[in-house]
Amino acid sequence: LAKTTQPISMDSYEGQEVNITCSHNNIATNDYITWYQQFPSQGPRFIIQGYKTKVTNEVASLFIPADRKSSTLSLPRVSLSDTAVYYCLVGDGRGDMRFGAGTRLTVKP
Amino acid sequence: DVKVTQSSRYLVKRTGEKVFLECVQDMDHENMFWYRQDPGLGLRLIYFSYDVKMKEKGDIPEGYSVSREKKERFSLILESASTNQTSMYLCASSFFRNNEQFFGPGTRLTVL
């Protein structure tokens, strides 16, 4: 089972690009990598998902190297409203799923 | 928009009580999940279900059971609540196996 490790916290300033890396050395062939955002008193919300290489959507990019043992969530030009906890999830969508402990991102003015 | 609702936002129970947490989704999703969320530990999967009457254990099923009698509803049951089950409980659903999960707002359970 893939154990996921991510930094506990990060600080940034408005307008900067933020990269959050998740380590998952034991990722299995069938596992996908998914990132979620969580605000206080809410459930997590899907940001992006990928299997390998690079995925981009309207809010973020996800970079996955060839060995898939890590992944990096990239948030371009963050704003104060991006202050939240970001979770990395590795798994096959059923029982073998591992959330990281979460990275608390604080965006400062 | 997909909506996942949970029966209570806050719940206080006493040790030894039987506790029911209910989750309902309105998008005909196949898969439903129950997690608990604790500080520093992230989300841990308790049980999941990929079809009516089907269930599989997650990482921490001990002390919990589940029921899925209808596709839209997934219940988490604490047979005899204990203080170490004080936590935030989150329900989620997804359509396909590896598809994004939609989460409910959570139930903060306190067991005294």
C-alpha cells in the first residue's frame, strides 16, 4: 500500500506560484494520484487527478515523474482564497487508498 | 451539482451508545465511502461500498459497521461508541472507480 508523505505547512504570498510535493514510494500500477482542497468546516473538494506525466486544468497542474514515486501540485498565482489544507490521495479508487496528512497552505497579502 | 448530505453536523453521544451516521448522495453514484479525519493523520478510510448491499473494509474498520440497502444511502454504525471514536466523519461518493470523490460536509462526533 502506498504511504503518502507531504509537508505539514507552507507559506506563500499573493501572486506567487506554489508547488506542493507528495511522496509515494510504494505506488502500485493501478494507483491514481488525486489532489483535494479543504476549507474549514467543509469536506475536501477535488482539484486534479493524474496517472503519469503532466495534467493541467483551469485551476492547477499536476506533475508526475516517470517513476511515479512523487507528484507535485502546482497552483499558479495564488490568492488569499487559496489558503486551505491540500491533500494528496494515492490509490485505486477502492480499498487501497491513502490520503496524506495534508499540507496547510497559508497565502499572505 | 452533486450533493452529498450527512444526517448531522454535530453529534454528542455517551460511551456504549449505538450511533448511526447517515449519508445520502443524489447523483446515482456507484461508490460510497466513509472516512474519519483526525489532526495530523489526514483522512483514513473506514469502509466503502461499490454497490447496494456490498461493502469492503478500509484501513480502520474495527469498531464500525456499515449498511447500504439503497444505492443513494450509506450508513456508518458505531455498535458501542468509545471515546477514541471522537472524530470528524466524512462521507464521499464517486461514479467510477478512480473518479473524483464528492464529499459531504462532515459530522463531528464527540463521545463522552
